Amino acid sequence: MRLLLLPSCFFLVHSAFLLNCITAQPEPASEPATSVKDAPLPVQAVVENLQRKNALRAAALTRFEGTRVYRVQYRGFPGDHDAEMVVHVIFHAPSSKEFTVVSQNGSKFIGDRIFKKLLEGEQEAGNEENRRRSALSTENYDFTMAGYEDSPEGGRYVLDLLPKTKNKFLYRGKIWVDAKDFAVVRIEAEPAKNPSFWIKKTDVSHKYVKVDDFWLPAENHSESLIRLGGKATLSIEYRDYKIVEATPLNQPAHAQTMATTNAR
């Protein structure tokens, strides 16, 4: 049963992104990446724009609400287990989140231990020091250009990430950056630091979608291979976003507005 605690570590790696981006639908399939030489901007300019736009979006987004559906599936020793939890989330800038469990079913052990740890881990990642140490920045990562893609929604820069430290909130892999908004729209990666000796390998995938001026998570998925032969799968689906309070990015910072928007 102790093995079921392992998935609780996985989404610590990505919690910092939850403050900067928006969701509900998976990213449409894109065209194969072209060569690096076809990218309109060099990697340094892309990263500079990404950091600047992330900071602007974080400063402008004051409050939003949404619904999440957490699902855990474990197959292996000492037995198979499944569980689901629906949570209502209220975000207050700069990083405060209120979680209300709407429903929960399946394995009681997963509900009491895994889901609880996930919510606690996200709160931990949101404190000021952890946000700085996990930021998508040149302080924490080395970036290289992997290619450039065209999609129905526009161009996407594909960057390789190499963490500078083995921080549990960092990861190594690829990110896809929207060429217009300079926001992360997709992540394919693995943790920079293995969250447990019992985990042999973990693959993580995140997708994001735009609502109004902001980007938030749409879909998170991780699969971990356990050393004793099992496999743990964790997914989070994000629904029903409402931007409650924000400053439109195309208006002066003092022009505060109240808006309510449902993610499509």
C-alpha cells in the first residue's frame, strides 16, 4: 500500500506554472517541427519575451476560480487501486489557493493520502521562495532551441530545458511556447530530481489553453514506472474557469476591471 504514496510527488514539479497560464481543452495537433534555422527569433529573445510576459500576466491576474478532476490509477503490487476527486479552486494573487472538495470516490487510501498530498504540495510550491526557485527563468534553466512548429493557432517555438539544479520543483524536457503571446502551451518532461527511490521513471505532460488574456493549465498527465513492476497514472482535468478579477493586459495597470469568463 505504501507504493500508492508515490504519485503525490509528481505534480510538485509543475505547480509554479499554475499561476501564469489557462485551460479546459487539449492543444490541437501541430505540424512537425521545422529546423532551428526557420525559427523567427533566436532562443535568447524567446526566453526574454517568455519571462517578461509571464511576469506581466502574473501581475495582472488577481483572482480566478475553476474546477479540477483528479484521477489516480495504480496497477501492480500489492493490488490495483483507482480513485477520483472533484475540487473547486479559488486563486487569489499572488499565490493563495482555496480548495473545496466537491466529491470523492474510489480507493479511500488514495483519497486520504494521495489527493491530500497533492493539494498540500501545490500550497508548498506557491510560497515565495519556491516560486522563485521553480520559475521558468534563466536562473533555474539552460534553454536551447529545438525547432519551430506551425499549428492552427499559430507558431510555436520548441525549447529544450536543462535544469541547473536538482530541485524537486524543476524538470528536464521540452516546452512549446506560443509565438505571439510567449506563453507555454505544452510541456513534455521528467522531474529533475527523482521523487522517490521506488520510482524508476516518470514522464509528465502538461497542456494549456488561452482564455481572455491569460493562460492556465488544461490537462496534466503523469505516468510512473515502479521498481517492483507496477505503474501509477495521475491526471488532472481543469474545467469551468472564471476570471473574476484581472487587469486587461492591453490597458493601463490602474484600469482594474471585474470580469467573469467561462472557459470553452
